[in-house]
Amino acid sequence: MKSKVKVLFICIHNSARSQMAEEFLRLFGGEKFEAESAGFEATEINPLVVRAMKEEGVDLTGKRTQSVFNLYNEKKFFGYVITVCNKAKESDCPIFPGNPTRIHWDLENPEDFIGTEEEKMEMVRELRDKIKQMVQQFIYEFME
């Protein structure tokens, strides 16, 4: 049996974008992929992201964030490292050492969304759907 392709999604806080991408790869990638996510400064998962993912049947309640430095110190290897920071803050996005295939997805940070709670929730849903599509495209391209 061929070993799983290990994919790491990285953003600044591991609180939203990387969490969604990790869960969608788990959901759609089946036995072919192993997904993790991490951040430069691990915090807590954004409550709007928890709500948005629950709408997709994914429960992030109680899931913890993790630091990219812990993964590095554990000497974990990843075949792919996908950064999910927006271009404006790309310099803040952590880099994972080693020789993985590096991919960058330019995605807005939900922490920067402004408006009412429901307006922010709608923006998170749009972001979630975009990430879902990007993960499905990544899987499709990988399988070709």
C-alpha cells in the first residue's frame, strides 16, 4: 500500500483558514492524504468558523490549535505545505523548513472581517466555500 501524502496547512493563528482546509482535506481526501494544520501563534478557533464548519457537518468544538514550531521540533515531515495567508500579510505567514512542495493560497483572514455578526458570518461562509473548492481542486490535480 502506498503511503499517505502528508499535507500541512499553515496560517498565522491556526484559528480559521488552515483549520477549514485541514478538515476539508480529511473529508474529501480519503485514505490518500494525511492532513494537519498549524499557526505561527496558535490561539483558539474562531467561533464563526466553528459555526460555518458545523453547517458542513464538521464539528470543530473542542479542537485545539497548534504551533508550527511544535511540528518542526517533533521533526515531522510533510510532502506539501500550503500557506493560506492573504498576500497583504504574506510576510507574516510562517515557513515550514525542509523540502516540501510549497503552495500558497491567497485567502483573507476572518479576524479582519468587519460588520455585524451576521455579515461576518456570511463572509466566513464565503471563505469556507472557497477553501472547500480549493481543497477539492488540489485533490483533483494531485490525482491526475
